[in-house]
Amino acid sequence: MTRLDDFRLNLGGKEYIPIMLGGMGVDISTPDFALAGARLGGIAHLSDALICAVSDRHHQTDFVKQRYKKYKSLSGQDNKSFAQFDIDSVKEATRLLVANAMERKEGDGAVFINLMEKLTMNNPRETLKARLVGALDGGIEGISLGAGLHLGSLDLIKDHPRFRSVNIGIIVSSVRALKLFLKRTAKLNRHPDYVVVEGPLAGGHLGFGADDWQNYDLNTIMAEVVSFLKEEELDIPVIPAGGIFTGTEGVELIKQGASAIQVATRFIITQESGLPDKIKQKYFEAEEDDIEVNLVSPTGYPMRMLKNSPCIGKGGKPNCESLGYVLDRNGNCSYIEAYNEAAKLNPDKISIKNKTCLCTQMRAYNTWTCGQTTYRLKDTTNQLQDGTYQIPMVADIFNDYRYSTDNQIILPQPIEKRAV
Ligand SMILES: Cc1cc2nc3c(=O)[nH]c(=O)nc-3n(C[C@H](O)[C@H](O)[C@H](O)COP(=O)(O)O)c2cc1C
């Protein structure tokens, strides 16, 4: 019986177990989470979503406080173009997160970072450049560019000394997006080192419409990408993502031309994941009907989450002076517009159903996104006597993907049997 462990991903002259742990914001992909994946010989991502706040949490910096101090007197204004990010702080926050993880890294795997390009931070070009440079300066081994792929991203770092040696990947949901990106990178004579093909069942923001994601499937898109790269004689590893629930499904994709798989949802409930434990239990309890793709994200991209997520329908005051990651280049965010409209209608009880604040409100109301297979998580661990579910380790899930056959899921060893 073939297992994922029978294959290896070759990237940048190194061999990895062909399991990539996708980046999950905000701070679900903690440094401990990414380091666990790397220790096992796979590739695991950090996430740069809300990077200054994440650095404050892990490194006792005070980037968010400093920003608020600088802009609080202007907070009454609707247009937030005044609230520019301090570029050096953004770079330093990213560098700190990465350098600290790299210092602690053990094992044969690698730590990459997922860059969410749709977080335009009031100055898309300069803030993206700061995040890229910060990650490279911190010693990151790979950068996955996604969520709003920006065709000019590589131009921003073309003079960095690590530009040609670091692994750079792009996340696409169609051959069309890949073709556009390759046209641009051909000019730099620097193609991506790997392509993650993300299908419609993934978590986070989606590259499909909220109404038509059901019309697409990962295998078809991946086959199109594989055949396009072959026609172009481009030897770039293809890594499918989105709804791959067992190692056996991964093996099938490798047989169809993939070089590895990218997975995330099965790992959100692990001990090392940054999701609060009570939310992990909610994810275990979820049924298929509880999961929806909606348009509440102010990025404009569809997002998958639990229907009853507590942030939906709330009306928190925009907090862009502290955070402000979704502000566009003109200092606007569709959540601010929705908030102002709702405040006009009923200032005493502001309730917003069509948008949520990605920066403040999702965390304040314990809301994160999830993948379509979340409702199957309950089948991947042991239920405890009190009805809650055992929280597995990254290694439990990783090894299940790596060694399982016949679509079986190897449950984690029960807590009482684990060596202390
Ligand atoms: C909770 C969660 C948060 C995610 N956040 C991000 C993100 O910040 N950026 C990104 O590019 N992808 C994000 N993703 C997508 C994953 O990196 C991955 O490609 C995808 O979810 C894989 O599919 P699976 O979850 O079905 O295994 C997220 C996924 C989940 C489940």
C-alpha cells in the first residue's frame, strides 16, 4: 500500500516529507506550530497576518500601542489615510517573528511564511515590501504569496541578496492566475519555486465566488496546472490544497502529478495551533450545515467560517488607529463604511450583518475561518468521557497523513497512554 511517506518533495536542493502545513492567520500558525511541522521533516508556515500584533504577543514588543498613541487624537475621522504604518516597525515585527522561529528550529524540515497580500495596510506596496524584506532578513526558508496575489511582488525584493536563493511560491486557484504571474516573473528571470493550487474547499479566503465555489474542484484545476507547466516545459512542483483529508487522498494527487500536498484544517485543533481551546471544541462539534462561505470579509474575498460565528451581526467600532490592516491605499475599508451606515440607522444598537472587522472584531468575538472539512474533525480524535474531544499534537496529525493507507485515520494515542 502506497503511503505519503513513500514520496519526497525536492525543493531548493533539499528533500522534504511531502506535507506542507498551510499558513493560517491570525496567529493560528504560531511559531510553535510551524516548528513542530519542520521538526517532523515537512514544511510549515508562519503567517504574517496582523504581524505587529502577533509580534507584540510573542515578543513583548509594543508596536500596536505605539501606533495607537500616534493616531488616537485623529480617531474621529472616517477616512483613515492619516494612519500610516511605520515601515521600519512592520519590517522589524516580521523579522523578529521569523528570526526567533529560525533560531529555535530543529529537524530536517523547513519554516516558510505565508504572506497575505490582500492586507493592504494603507500603503500596499511599501508595507508588502517591508514584510518581504523583514522575512528575508530574519532568515525565512520560503515565502508563499497568496490571498490577493500581487503581480509585482517579486520586483519589490529583486535586489535583496537572498532573492534568488530563498524558496518562493505562489498560491493560485486557476491556470489563468498562474499564467499572469509567470509572465511577470519571466521578465525577472526568476520563476516561483513551487505553486500551491488551492481548491474551493480550503479555509481562509477563497479564490472563487461565494455563489459558485461548488462548480470547481481541486483535481481538475490541478490537472490543468500540471498540464500547462508541462506544455511550457517548466519544472515547478505543484502542491494542491483544500479538502485533502487523508494521506491516501494525498497519494492519489501525487500520482496525478502533484509533488506534495498542503493541508491546514486538520491541524487547527492541535495543541500547538493558536486557536483557543474552546474554539477547537466548537470546531469538533461542527456539522456540515454549520459551515458557510460568506462575504463578510472586508477584503472583498469570500471566506469560509461557521455560520453562527459570534462576530457576525456585531458592530464594533473600527480600530484602525491600532490595527488597520485592511485599509486600502486611500485609507478606506468596507467595514468602516458598513459601520457608519449602521450607526446612522440605529446609533444605540449598531449591528452589521454584511461585514465584519477582520482586525479587531474577529478576535474579540473568538472567530476564525475554517475549511469545508471541519465537520469531519470529530472523526480524527478520541471523544473524552465528559463529551469533549482530545486535542491532538501536530505530530499525531502529521504522522497520520504520512503513514496512513486506505483512507484510514489513525487516531491519536489516548491521553492516559501517552508517556509523561
Ligand atoms: C483557519 C484557517 C486560516 C487560514 N488562513 C490563511 C491565511 O491567512 N493565508 C492563506 O494564504 N491561507 C490561509 N488558509 C488556507 C490554508 O493555508 C490552506 O491552503 C488550506 O486551508 C488547505 O485546505 P484544508 O484546510 O482543507 O486542508 C487558512 C486556512 C484555515 C483553515
